[in-house]
Amino acid sequence: MDLRFGDEQERFRREARSWLESNVPSPKLPSLDTPEGFEAHRAWERTMFEARWSVVSWPERYGGRGLGLLEWLVFEEEYYRVQAPTRVGQNGIFLLAPTLFEFGTDEQKDRYLPPMASGEEIWCQGWSEPDAGSDLAAIRSRAERGGGDWVLSGQKTWCSRGAFADWLFGLFRTDPEAERHRGLTYFLVPLDAPGVTVRPIAQLDGETGFAEVFFEDVVVPDAQVLGEVHEGWGVAMATAGSERGLSLRSPARYTEAAGRLESLYHQRAGDHPARAARLGDAVARCLVDAEAYRLHTYWTATKVLAGGQVGAEASMNKVFWSETDLAIQRTALELLGADAELLDEEDRPGAWLDGYLFALAGPIYAGTNEIQRNVVAERVLGLPRP
Amino acid sequence: MDFELSDDEAALAEAMRRMCQSRFPLERVRAGEGRRVVDADQWRALAEAGVFSLRLAEDDGGAGLGTAHAAVVFEELGRALVPGPLVATHVAARIVKGAGTGEQLVGLVHRPPMGRVLPVVVADLASLGAVLVVDEQGVHQLPPEALEAEPIDHGLDPLTPLWRLATIPEGAVVADAGTARELWRDHLVLSAALLVGMASAVAELATEYAKQRRQFDRPIGSFQAVKHLCADMLVRAETARASVHAAAVTIDQPDVGDALRAGAGAALLASDAAVANAKACIQVHGGMGFTWEVPAHLYLMRAALVSRGLGRAQRLAEVVAERL
């Protein structure tokens, strides 16, 4: 075991830090779940892309730097360190892109990856349906052959960023006779295609970037099928592994939040010594947990670099990061007391309240934690299915 | 950056596991229940395997290995519930002559700061050749007979005899305050390694039982409530293990972080993992879990004892919090 980064990695870290420090937008961008905020975040993706920081681990021909997983983790640490904007393109670059690299044709990679990297095309995920949440294989949205193309109909929901996104990647049933995990196909669909209707949904935190998407006879050519026809389940599961595990929620997100919690603790300890004393252990526990997640991720990354695969273990990560995030946000609110709701926007305690409300979604999205625990029990521990 | 076990770390862990399986099968360990002295043959076997000397320099009769190697060794010892003052003797080997070779068993006591309440509990006193007391001044060495100790008849762990100390004499200072901090830090990390081994052992025990035990015509492991108990056990053990390995590596590579903070954090996670997993293991075993037929209770008792020796979760959090 060796926890030291190499000279190359340290040099890369310094370069990333220096660029981010002089380029991160200030003041902070408006919420990306508003039309103007969304466009501001898109412009930030473009700025990063032009300096080749938007997708450092991708090959150079698609706009990356051809770097490895560890460099990506280093970049993420630096990115969160300066509290840079939320990646509006994250569903594309972190979830769809790994799947494109694994299953896409060369034409598809050339067509979709560069505009994804530059923020020109922002993607949302189209998996869940009103009657297919945890039981994803129950999806009923269909794709049928018609005039040499595919014709899509049905409804998708919980599409984060769906209200403003340009494209959707999703699963549609292409063989209704097949066993339910078969007969599904993975499609890439532009949201401005005739027959697509996007309806925003108000979320618990008051934002409306979420959407449900309706498809009425939407025509999609064969070139927009990712992977083999009827084999979409396997393709989608590759994406789910990325979402739960390494790429969507890099540990830097939580070590940075835990670091802010630590600063808040010091700020508040003087004015509210009793409260700080009561919460000192909880703050320490949050730091230890965030650090443990970081270490566990390095472990996973080491395994991947040695040729291993992130499989069902990703579900362990998902349970841990979502619960750690909630603990961090909740502890911050307790430290703030009533101030969490009373202080005005300039002092930004509101950020903790927003963070808390968003963290409430963590145990639900990317597969509920109940399902993740089933996955760990059945696929890692080998316990029998019901 | 490489967080997998190196080939020789993995080989050492494997060798230690085999040694434990042949020398410390559970029925042999349990034969020692209620005994107040450490089995000399067993102790010699541990010494021959290098448990106490592996971090000593080769010139001092050791293997010159690092704390990361020691951590994987102690994880296996914890998994097998090997009794005796393992961690104390190992960390004392750099100070007490004969500890590394197994000739001397050593106890380690953390003197409570002024104003904190005694008594302090010490394990395996009847077998000890020396007691090290660490405090803010440094490391003090005492012969065991210098301690005014009262045996505790019914200690928590039937495999660990305990004595209560009403006072701790000063003793001769044998090392400085810096060494005292290092001993305590290493003690934290290697005890945490024992706890991670225990946390994994009970997770495996519970998972196996859940696969075999049938109710309602199916294995109880097919029920979601039982599955989630098992999944949580695995998550706790794995995150604690990452933390313990990192703390051990931080001792070996001081430039990567604050080793005491990492050690206290690792001890906090490992204590929680071992105690919570042992409780969950008892729960998965149902009524059997509450009997002495199933070893789950032995893990719970040992985990409680070891984690209390680390100063309880709350004090560990204080160590982290003080270094915030």
C-alpha cells in the first residue's frame, strides 16, 4: 500500500489548482435549475472545455487529456476545493460517456462525445417511469419499427436537468414478448424531436429542473441505438455502476463538505460553546466518514487500475456516500440552529439548508438505498433472492 | 498511489490466517475460557510467527516491516479471537527487552489525565513481565508486582482476565513524550486492525447462517430485513478497513497526513463496526445468538473490551475534534 501521489500527479494537481483558482466564476452562478442558471453553467462547461479541463480522463481526440482514474480523482479534489459550479453536464460526462466508451460505435463516439464535453449538448437520463422505479425492468415505454426507423412512445420521469437538457438517454421496450430484462433497447433521443413533450416537476427543495418527458410517436434512426437491439439492460447496468460508484459522486464532494462543516464548527464554537461541545463528536464523525469514503474510493480505483471491475460493490459506496452526506448537512444545520433559516443570502447559510434538502434525495436517486442493500446482500454476499 | 495490498502484504496476511487456523481454531481458543494466565505454547507460536517483532529492525531481531504489514497481521489475529496482550506487547517491543521474542508479555496503560477518574483496568496481569504506562511526560516502565491490583472475577470477555488498579505508581521513565505518543498511536491503529478482523468475522458468520437457517420454507437470508442487516455489516467492515489501512500507511509515510488523527478516526470506525456487527450477528442468529453455542457473543464482548481500551468512541471523537 502506498498513499503518496507521484510527481506527475502532484504536478497535475498544481496545474489544475492554479487554473481553477483563476477561472472559477465569482460570484457563484445562479441555480442550475433555473433557465438563466442553466445557461450560465453551460457557459462554464465551455470555458473548462476550451482549456481542456472538462473531461480530463477522456482521450484527447474527444477533448480530454488522456489521463487516468487517479488524475481524475485529483482533479475532482481540486474542483471541489474551490467550490466550483455543479457540473451541469454530469449526466452525460459521468454516466453516459463511460457507456459510450464501452458500447458505442466510432461514429457515435465522434458524434456525441465532443459536444458533450463542451456543454453544447447537455444530457438527461430517461429510465424511471411512473410504474417502474426500483423495479426498473417493469418499464413500458415502447419502441417499434416504422418506416425503417424506430418509433418511440410512452413516458419517462425523474429526469434531472430534463427541463433544460438537449438530449435524453433512455431504455425502451423493443420486444414485449421477451422476458422482462430482455427485449429492452438503449436509445439516444434529442428532446427537440417532434412528439417529445417535457414537463417540469417541482421538487422538495423548490427547484424545477426535474422533468417528466412524454413521447408520442417520436422517430429515432438506428444510428441512435447504443449497444445491441434488445440488449439495453446490460448497457444500462454499466451506466448504473458509474452512477452509484466511482464517477458521479467523487469523494471530493464529501471531503469538501466535511471541511466546510469543520470551518463552521470553529466559527460557531465561540458564540455557542455549549452547542459546539455537544456537536463536536458528530462533526468529527462526519470528517472520519467522509475521509473513509475517500479512502474506499482510492481502494476501488486501485482495483480498477489493476484490471478489476466495479461491480455490485458500487452499491456499498452508494449507501455510504448518501448517508454520510445527510449526516454532514444535518450536523451543519444543528450547529447553525435557527440561523440556518434566518440568515440572509449573503452569508450563505442558506447553502447548508439547500444542501440538506438536496441530500434528502441521496438515499433515493441512483437506486434507493433499500435496493442497494439488496444488491450488496445478493450479489456481493451471495444471499438468496426472495 | 496504490491502495491494494502489496504482494508481500497479501502473502503475510494469508500466512497469518493459516497459522491462526492451525494454532487457534475457535474450539482451542474457547478452551481457555475462565483461565487467568496466557497459554505459553500459544504465545510462543505467535512470537515465532513474528507477531511481536515484525516492525523491529533486522539487527534487533525483527523483520524490518512497516505498520501496514502489522495491520494485516492484527486483522487476522482479531478475526481468530486470539487472546492475550497482543497489541501492547507488539508496540512495547521497541522498549522492553524480550517482548519481541515472546519471552516477556507486556501490558500498556494510558494514565488518565489529572482529575480523570481511576480505576484503570489492565488485562492479563498475571502473565505480564512488564507494564508500560504512557502519559504526557513519557513512557514509564513498572514491574507488575509494583501495581496494587485487584482481580475482577467476572470480566466482560471470558477469554481476557482483568485486574483493577486503584492507583498507578510513577515508575521509571524509559522513553520521552514523543515516544509515548507514538506508542499510543500505534496501539490505537493496531487495536483498530483487531476490531476490523472481528467485524469481518461476524459479518461472515451471520451471512453463512442466513444462507443455511430456514424458516417459512426458505433461507432467512432471502428476507429483506435480514439481508439489510448483513449488507450493513459488510459496509461497516469495509469502510473501517480502508480507514485502518490508511492510518497504518500514514504511520509509515508521515508526509501523507496526521497519523494520530487518522488513527483515532480509524479506531472510531473500527470500534463502531466491530460492536455493531457483533450485535447484528447475534440478531441474525436469533435465539441461538443469545446462547454460548454460537461464538457471536465472544466477538461482542471482545469488541466492547478492545474498544473501551481505546478510550471509547466518544474520546476518540474528541481526539479527532481536538485536531480539527
